[in-house]
Amino acid sequence: MLKFIGQRLLAGAVILLGITTVAFLLLYLGGGDIPRKILGEGATDESVAAKAAELGLDRPLYEQFSTWLSHAVTGDLGRSWFSGQEVTDGIQSRLAVTLSLVFGAVIVIAIVSVVLGVLAATRRGWIDRVVQVISLIGFAIPGFLIALALVLIFAIRLGLFQPTGYVPFLTSPLGWVATVTLPIIALSLGGIASVTQQIRGAVIDALRNDYVRTLRSRGLSERRIIMKHVLRNAAGPALAVLAVYFVGLLGGAVIVEQVFAIPGLGQVAVQATTQGDIPMVMGLVVATGIIVIFFNLLVDLLQGWLNPKVRLS
């Protein structure tokens, strides 16, 4: 097991290095005249050149990246070029907010998808058709439209939730629930549609296997067969889809946070990208990359626990 985890972490480190390299190149090519953005349009050429030298932008690209990388591996992601704030501090103050939305959405997707997928697979009549239609609608409608509709209906017209803002859980658990419920629903619907279809197909395939007929002949109830045996075999494909969709959840959180005015990583990402704040953007790339790598490692461990064949491979 330790060897498996070590291999996955090593592969993740290589992937993270590739991601940061590509991100740095793209930021360098599309950054524009960053020193002039910092100083203002009225700055003289001399002051712009001095600022570029201060930031190290006058050096070759490989030197800039190697300097950033040598500091990043020690945990020093630098300072924001515009606010002067430590990048690590700026990310840490917003990370918990975004993760509460993303992992809340993952939990909702997992629970709702299992229920709907099993119902669609075992009730092949009108229930299956209704679930299929709901999944299609949830997959087709863009997340930002869902977010806007939720705000208009449940926050503004019905007044059941707060339309904007965020309350930390430690400050008020009920206030936290009131501020994250609608964003989590907006993030979840697309994932529910995808994972439900995977679970439905996997459960249908599993129910056709010989071991299910054997279990039925032994007198086991249909509920026990599905919950204890079928779902265990059907969980692998669903987990794989959820791992892929997790990256989409991080990207979707950027839009959802803007709609609900939630102070998460989304606001920082939009502002830093617009300004060309390379240290802050690179810090966000590193943070999200690490989160995705560890989430995929968790999914691999779950698949190994559910399926002995994965452990052997």
C-alpha cells in the first residue's frame, strides 16, 4: 500500500511540475506590460524599466521560472505584485471557503447519484424515464444559469436563503448552511447528471451477472444484494467519473462564487488573472493542482478497497 501511495504521489509531483511549467509559459506570453499596469499608465519609461528589474522580468524566462520553482518547493510562493500580500496567506484565507463548496458538492453528487442511479436501474419503467429526463436537463443547463435561477427563486422571491455572502461555519453553523446551500446545489447538478448515468449503467450490468442470480437463489433480499454486492461493483466507474468531474467543480466554483459574492478562490483567481499577477496565479495553480492530486489519490484508494482486482494490479 505504501508503495502504491508513493508511486501515485511521485506521478502527481511530475504532473504538477508539467502543469506549473505550462502555466508559467502562458502567463509570460499573455501577461502584457505588467510593470506599467502596476505603476499606472502615467508612469515614465525609466520607472517601468526599474519596476521590471525589481520584479525580475528583465531576466530570461528560464531564469525567472527556475527562481520561482526553487522558492516554491520550499513553500515560498512569493508576494502578490499588486497587493504585496504573501501568496500563501492570500490562498489560505480563501481556500477553506472554496473547499467547503466543492467537497459539499461532491457529497451531494455521491448521495443523490446513488439514489437516482439505483432507482433508474431497478425501476425500468416510468421512474427510469423520469430520472433520465432529469439527468439530461441537469447536464444541459449551464451552471451559471442554474445559479442565477436559484438566487432569483429561493433567495430573492421566497427569501429562504441568503442571496450573497458567506458565513464561516465556526461563526454560525446555521448561517453557514444558509450561505452554502444554493451554491452547492448549483455546482452539483451537472455532476449528478453524469454520475447518475454511470451508476445506472453499472448497476444494470452488475444485475446481469451470474453471482446476482446465485445470491437470489440463496434467498437474499433484493435490497441486500444491491446495497452490499451490486453497488460495490458498480462504484468503480462512478468514482472514476467523479474524479474527472472534480476538476470541473473547482472551475465551476469560480463562476458560482462570483454569482453568490462568496469570498473564495474564485474572486482571487479572476482578479489575479485580469491583472497579470503571476505569483498569485501560480500559487493558485499549485494549490488547485495539489488538491486534485490528493483527491485522485483518495479515489484510487477507495477503488482499491472496493475492488480487490485494483489492489492486485
